[in-house]
Amino acid sequence: MEKKNKNDKEMRYMQFGNLEVRESDGEGSKVRTIAGYVTKYNKESQILRDWWGDEFIEVVAEGAFNESLERNIIKALWNHDTNLVLGSTKNNTLRLTSDNIGLKFELDLPENTWGNDAWESIQRGDVDGVSFGFRVLDDKWSETEKEGKKILKRTLLKIDLYEISPTPFPAYLDSEVSCRSLEKYREKRKKEEEKRSLVKDLEKFDLQLELFKMQ
């Protein structure tokens, strides 16, 4: 397995319809909760592009978050701002569960300025997506077809999740994705092609040698 650099942080934005909002009675105050899916398993992304211009699609494998959910303290932020914390798995104001559909979240919003802003914007439908920040610990590359052409497919097998963020702005739709493992995959394929080419050349040489001996 390829060793990942701890600084290889990535961000993705997912939109699966409007987020669920609900209000319930708590101890002395109302509890405002938003819920939805951070991402859905085995659902193909739009076409992404890395720093070198290579195009690929991406899917998250079921169970990719399991270790993170057991080990990490994961924060919910408002629009990626680390100063505007909406919740945390540490005190159960952020609850993350993995089912057969994807990674689901429930978030109890704080009673402060950014909590009120988040509640109002999500309730109105102005914010209807969630970004998540992560590092890829293990992935797999293959080839598939999309929109009538062959394209590379990246399957995220193990993800180190550290943040989710309701946000009105996609984190990657118009930006390039840092993807070091794609470079490794291309190098591997190049070596395999060179090896196949060498084998063909040797077979051709052997055939020519046999024909020469027969003369």
C-alpha cells in the first residue's frame, strides 16, 4: 500500500437534495438539528481533474470511513472556517453513522451567531450541500467508461476524515485535485506497457531467428 503524506489533504463537496432540518425540545431550550448524507457510497462523482490535467471519476467504497469514526474527533464547521465550530463528535453534538447508503450525519447547532446563520440558511434552502475534509489512506485505480469515453476511476478505500462543513460553495467543482497516487498508477502502467512491448520484441526476434535457421 502506498504511504500517504500527512499533508495530502483533500476536500469534496456533495449535494443530495435539501438537508433535513428539525427542531425539538431540549433542557430549557429548543434543539435545532440538521441532518443528511456527507457522501453516498459507490456513487460516481462528476469528472475531476488533477494538477497535471488528467481526468478521472471518483467513488467512495462502503466502509471507507470506519476507522475514522472509531478513532477521530471530527468537527463540523460553518463554511470551512475553523473559528466557526458548529459541533463535534467529542461531545456528541455531531453524530456520524455509516449505513449501506453512505455516511450520514446529524448536527445539533449551537445557539450563537454562526449557529443561527447556519440554521436560517439551511432552512431557507440557500445551503443544501456538505463538504468534507479528509486524507486518503488507501485507494485503487482502474479504467471505466463515462459519457462514451474511457476514463480513469479512483476508488477511495480508506479515508481519514477530520471535518464536515455545510457550505453554499462547492469545494472542488472548479478547482484541481491533488492526487499523488494517480502519478504512481500511471508510472506502474507505463512500466507494464514497456514490459509487454519488450516481450513482443523478444518474441519477434525469436521468430526471425527461427526463420533464419531454416534458410
